[in-house]
Amino acid sequence: MKPSVILVGLFVLSIAWSAICRAEDEVTAAGNAFFEKKIRPLLVKRCYECHSAKSKKLKGGLRVDSHAALLSGGDSGPAVAPNKPQDSLLIVAVNYQEEDLQMPPKGKLPEAEIALLTEWVRRGAPFPKTHATTRPVAEEKADFVAGRKFWSFRPLRRHEPPAVKNSAWPQRRIDTFVLSQLEARGLAPSSPAQARQFIRRAAFDLTGLPPEPEEVERFVQASIRHRGSHDSGSSAITNLIDRLLASPRYGERWARFWLDLARYTDTTADWLKSTGQAHLYRDWVVQALNDDMPYNDFVRRQLATDMIGTTGSADLPALGFLGLSPTYWKELKLAPDVIKTTVADEWEERIDAVSRTFLGLTVACARCHDHKFDPIATEDYYALAGVFASTRLADRSIVAGDKSKDAPKANAVDDAALFVLADGPDKTKLVYKPSEPRDLAVQIRGNPSNTGAVVPRRFLAVLAKSDSPPPFQNGSGRLELADAIVGDAAPLTARVIVNRIWQWHFGAGLVATPSNFGAQGSRPSHPTLLDDLASRFVANSWSIKWLHREIMLSATYQQSSAFDARSFAADPDNRWLWRMSRRRLEIEAWRDAMLVAAGSLDTTIGGAATPLTDANNRRRTIYGKVHRRDLYDMLRLHDFPDPTGHSPRRAVTTTPLQQLFALNSAFVWRQSAAIANRIRAENHATDGLQIRRAYGLLFARAPTAGEVALGVEFIANTEWPVYVHALLGSNEFLFID
């Protein structure tokens, strides 16, 4: 076998292995979260009295308080067979399938709880390990003094760039931190990316769209003129990045990343409360990013813009972050006890979305007991739950000064209200009135019918400046919560967003678990780099565009993605950044790139969502309709996130259905024909020149002589749209180098 073939095979395997590792990490994290939120409280409530280390008399020799105990089982044998509910004695027992094996003996569990246990075993019965040295146990109070020493909770500080041997390579402070780690491991950075590769990478990264061939040629010529220059202020790359950041397409690209976190949807189930004009929130995010709204203000407005004195009607859609939360309890036929539980579930969902998105913490795990890994007490959970219990959803007009009878009206007195935004009212919808702010009692083991002491609304103790954070006094406390997130918790908040931006540029974060900066999350690969970059981000007015420039002007970002067998053997996951990782386009960028190549992309910004199944829909994919419970096949097949919850990172899968979509999709065939028609209409003299044009439009490069010859031969035996279709299905079109 030729060495080149072996290298290509290793390169493909490296991509596949990295994707598998990331997928396994996501599955593990999701399984652990499911256990902590749903299963551990159930086991404590239903089983621990008779089947735990603290049982006065252990029944049947069975313990269910550890993974090992469940696998070894008791007198009847192993209690669980991971991934096989039908073979698990625990599931047999709770279903009362055998007369002499029925648990609990006093009566069968509710079907909902049996379903949770069954799903847990089906997932492999995940049971995260707990360590007394890294977490407070349920019976102990959290040690906030010790907790504040954890790496992600510490104050930010700038670090002196480390000394490096290859002092000629770094272009920004980032590079010295990266190079120091590479040199310590005997690795070296890759050569810079070629100009054509770099402009395609940068254009997709910042705008989600490919560069036009004319743009590519201008950049190539500018790069030649600036070659050897270290004056970044006048370099071709700096000018390119500034131009891309100034494009209105930038906000559309980066808004979609944010909407993944915000579990954005345009429509939801018919029996649930309407999401109103959800696109107003999406459009607000686009505009805020285009305007480079400081990130701390971006956070505050999404949680409490209606409570900020400088808010105008244009900022009210920011409340969609909370207003588009999944709602479950508005169905009038629900029984009172069920309503209690589902209302509590809604509070949990909002706490989960807010804490994971802005703080990178799984606060919702403390609903039923003190967090098993992080210094977050159950009281912390109910202190935040009180904020959302004091918040009600209602429609609100965004028309400034609108006094018409038909316009939905806000209660101007009670600023504890949160509003889903709509332009005129739908008379079929229920409008929920604001209520007086209230504090909640701790719900013992998460049971709304079994309450303990009342907890004042306040911030998380471990992130506050004192062990006893002052209670929130201003309405629901949403504004005080937002201020605490970007104030007391600013170091953590800055680290989380800097890591997210890094991840969206490189494909992996410095912290591999972007929404878990707690004890169960990954440690940063480059801790001093993350600290230094986050510190400078805050010092530069929380500017996300500054952060883009700082990352993209680095030699680290400008590396090629070329494969090196020696470096791969030492670092197959590219954790130490010896090259730029090759990345696959998301479905939005892939679809939009076809429309650009066809010359038919509708660049209208904002407005109501349109169905992606509409053959005449040529708008960017971010404006395609997203249904919370029923995604379009185009999205569902290509790793689009589940809109029912916060999504920290998209899975990257390769499935036969994706290939079938590329082969048979009516959309792909329409774009193939449109691109072919565009090329033919430009009156290029020969098939060879037309092929060169196709390569320029799709790959930002010229074809080799062999590729031209192969294309001419192919076209002689088929039609141009079929040839273009083959190019659209190629890896070169789908991947960014």
C-alpha cells in the first residue's frame, strides 16, 4: 500500500475517532445528568430505606446506592443488566412481573417512575462516581470556602506569556501559550494555511457562507503583496477579518450558535401555549451580535431587559430566552397534583438553561439533594427557583407607544412579569397575569407536596462574595440575578463564553465540556491561556468581535490542517493544537453554500420563519421554521440540535441516511440545476472553463489538469446538473480545511 494512501486513511480515522470520542463524552454527560436529576432522587425516595449502606436492616442482600452493588446484586442475582431492561431483575421487580419478586412490596410504583427506571437501564444504567474529596455529600453542608478554590470559580488574572524556543512563530499572546505546550511535548505547529484555504475557512467561520471566486482572487493577490510582513494592522488577513465581521451575515451565522443554547423554536405543540412571534427573539440576537453588544449587556437583557431603565421596544424581544422556555402545565385538564409537579419541572428547565448557558454549571442537579459534585446546595436551587416562580409568561406589544385596544398590555406596576412577545393578540390564547414575587420552600427530595424551610430569592452562595448572599429585593429578582451573573460570577461567566467562542472556531473547546465547568466537567487543556484570554476579554469591554480578532489573528488559528503522522501518533485528538482541525459544515452552512453557488440566496435579514420544505425558499437556513417537536428531515438528519433543551455542542454523525439525502434530495437536485444554469449562462467558451468556474464557486480553487480531464469526460456522457450534483456531494464541499 502506498504511504500516501496510509496517511489519508490515518487522517480519516483521526476525524472519525475524534467524533466518536466527542459523541461518547456527550452520551456520558447526558447519562450522568439523567441519573442525577431523575434516578438518584427516585432511588433515595423509594429504595434506600431497605437497600442502601445506611439501611437499618439490608433486605435481600441488595444495595442500590452504587453501580458496583447493582451489578453484583443481592440474593437473587445482579439487579441490572446495562442496556437490557428486559433482563434486569430491578425492572422485573418494579413491574410486578413475578409473584415472588415485587418491589416495593407495599405497592407498585407509578408508571412514570417505572418508565424512568426502564429508560435508565436502557441507557446503560449510568451511575457517576462520587468522591467525598470533591463534593459535599447529601448530609453535609457545602464548603463554600473550599469550593471557591476550584479552578473555574477563581478570580481572573492575566498571565505572563511563557518563554518559547521558536520565538518567530507567535503572532498573538495566544500563540505563546499554545507553543509552550507543544514544545513541552516535543511537537511543532503546522505550516500556515494557504491563502485559498484560509479565506474559505474564515468566511465560513464568521459568516457561514463561502467566498465568491472574485473575493478569493483578491485575497490571494493581497496575501502575495503582504507576504513576509508582520504588520498585522495592514495585513491581508486583518483586512479580511474586519470585513467579514462588518458583514450583516456575521450576526446571522453566530446567532445560530446562540440559538442552540437558547433551545430556540418557532412553533410548539398545538395544545401548549403559543411561542408568539418567536422570530423577534432570533432577530434580536442577530442584531445584537452585528452591533457587537457587550456580552455582559447581552446577558442582562435576555434575563431582565424589561427591568433595565434604558430599554426601548427594540430590546424587548431579548426576553425570548426565557419566554421561549418549554411549557407543560397550561393544559386545563391536568389534575392539581400533576400541575404542582409540572410547574416545578418548568422552574427546573429554566434554572438548567440559565445556569448551563451563562455559568456552565448544572445547578438543576440540586433540585432533590445537594449537588453530588459541586458546592451547590439544595437551598441554592430553590433560591433561584423563587425567581422563576415569581415570573409569569404573557404577551406584550413591542410597538412603541401603542395605545390601541387590541395591543396586549403589560402590567406596568409589577416588574416581576416576563413576556412572550407578539405583534397583535391571538384571542384564542390564554394571557397569564404577573403575580407578586414570592420565595419558595425547599421541596424535600424534589416533591412539591413535601416542603421544608422557605429560602429567600438570592444568588448561588459559592459564586457570591459572601457565604450568605443578600436576598433579591427588586421584583422577581431577574435583574439582580443577571447582575450577579456578570458581576459576582464574572470570572466564570467570561471563561464560559470565551471557551464557547473558541470551540465554535476550532471545533473543540479548551474545556471539552462547554456547559459543565464543575467538578464533573473536563479540566482546561490550556488553563493559563483560558484565564489570560478571558481576563483580556473582560478588559476589552466584553467585546465578542474583539475575541474573534484575537483568535483569528493568531498563528494557532492560521495553521493548515495538514496531516502529520508523528504528531498524530502523539496527539490524535489534536488537544495540543499542532494543526487546525478539519471540520464538517453544519446543515445551515451546507444548505446556504449551495444557494450562494447558485447565485440565488435571498439575503433579506429577519422576519417570520418560512418552511424549509417550500421549493421557493431561498432564504438562509437560520430563517427556516423550527418546530420543537417535529423537525424537518433536512435538519433532523444532519445533527440539528433538539429544540426541547439547551444544546452545548452539536453531535457529528455520519449515517447512510445523510448520504441518501445528498443523493435524492429535491433541494440538492434543484441547486445542482441552478448552479449548472448559472455557469452556462456566464458563456464560458469550453467545458474546461466551465469546470474551472464550478471549482471556483464550490471549492475556492482551480481544478488540476486531471480533474478537468475527468470532468470533461464525465460531462460528455451525462448532463451538467449531474456533474454539479457529484461535486456538491463531495467531501471537499462539505468540509473546511
